[in-house]
Amino acid sequence: EVFEYLYHSMRDLRKEVFKALYLNSQNQIIETEDLFHGTVNSSAVSPREVVESTLKHNAVSLIFAHNHPSGVSEPSQADLRITERLKSALALVDIRVLDHVVVATEGSVSLAERNLL
């Protein structure tokens, strides 16, 4: 259901949007939030702001998602690097990153399914 929601809500966006789905201890969605808006091919993501927002929502885990306006859902090296930075920052306050989904018109890619988390 999460992948369907992300795909249908993000596939046609013309600029990059980085989104968080905040989850409770039963992995139920507390809130979704567009955290960062970028250009047609990039978005600046601040780990500090992500940690602050996650704590504000009292989430115990989360799922990240962002779109690729190019239409290609293959994760870039920059996508992998920011995911690792966010995962490390959130681990310091005992918050788990369950997935990072890259959405494009051709489909979605889950980093968790590819064992890239």
C-alpha cells in the first residue's frame, strides 16, 4: 500500500521532493511530510532537520521517499550516500530507517528490497 501511495502521489512531480513517512511502534503511519523541495535533478537534504522533525512527530521509525523527475527510478550514488547519512544520524536517537523509495514514472525502487540499507 505504501509503494502504491508513493508512486501515485509522486511519479508526475516536475521537481524533486523528499518525503518522510513517520511511523509508530506498530509501523502505522503517524504523518507524512514533504521535507525538502529541489530542482529537476536534485534536492538538498539536511540530516539535522530530519532528526528534529522525526522527534517532533514522536516517531520510532520512518520511510523516506523521493522522486526522480527524469523518469528513471534507479537510485544514484548521491541517493545512497544521503540514505546512509540519515540512517546514521537517526540511529543516534534510536530511530530506525525502514526504507528509502525512489519514485519515477517507470516505477519505484526500494533500497530495503535491494539490501542497500
